[in-house]
Amino acid sequence: MSATTVQLLRAASEIAGSKKALAERLGISEGLLAKFMNDSFELPDPLLLRAVDVILADRQSGFSRLPEADETPHNRGNGSGATTAAGTA
């Protein structure tokens, strides 16, 4: 297994809250997860993809809030709502 896979498992473990929580999310025992994280066994692709899903879900949750219409840069101006041909009031 590569150092990248070990780093991925560590990141997923932090996101999950603990190694035990990650093992539960992956559907494996904590002992088996430890063997994967110690680079003793190669992580099967389905488990690798589940670990990636943990990380992606966390990343997506950070981007889930879109700015309100009045928070977008093109709506910030003098507050009148009027614009000129150049785009400023």
C-alpha cells in the first residue's frame, strides 16, 4: 500500500471522529483498519472508495451554503440598485 493511501485513511479517520468510527463506516473491524493504516495489508478498492467518500462528503458539506443574493459581489454597490452602462451607479 502507498503512503498516500495511509494518509487518506488518516484524514478519513479524523473526519469520522476516530479510528473506531471510521472502521464502522467502512464496515470493518478496528483491528483490520489498524492493519491497513500500518501498511500491513493492501486496502481493497471498495474500501478505498468508501474512505474517499467520507472525505468528499466532508468537503461538500463545507461548500453546501451558497451566498445569499445580496451577498454576491455583483450585487454590492451603492444600494440603489441602479447601474450605468459601465456597471456602476
